[in-house]
Amino acid sequence: MNAGGIHYEPFGIYPGKKETLDDLEDGDTIAVPNDTTNEARALLLLQDNGVITLKDGAGLEATVKDIEENPKNIKIEELEAAQVSRVKDEVAFVV
């Protein structure tokens, strides 16, 4: 039995002060949503793009505490999802 469709909003890494991930510098900040599901998706996307490495098995419950490697010492700013896009002029990237 089909209970109906599930809406799944795609994620992306959007420029703030920086244009490409190649422009990331030591100590830059990336804003991510702070709710459990979206924060994990954002962190996984950052991992998929080589920004951070998460602990094995972190998956869809990942938090900033699961960051195992952060070679550029990127600061992850956790914000209410509705506020993330509002800080794009203050951070390197928003997810």
C-alpha cells in the first residue's frame, strides 16, 4: 500500500563571502541548520565535498561532535534553519 509521496528538499552549499570551496581558508565559517535531520545532511554534504571528515557511522544522526577531521579548522555555525540564508554575507558558505 502506498501511503503517499515524501517531499525531500535537496541540499546545496551556497556561496557567502567565498565563491568556491577552493577559496576556503583556515578558520572560515560555514552556517548549517541546527535541527537534527538537516544538520546531519549538511555535515554529510560538507564531508562529500572534502571540507570535513565525520566519524565512521555518523550517518543521518551526525552532529558537530562527530567531526573527526577538519583540516582547515572551519567553524560550523549552527543556526535555526530559517536563519541560515540570512547570514550569507557574514560567513564563507551556507548549507
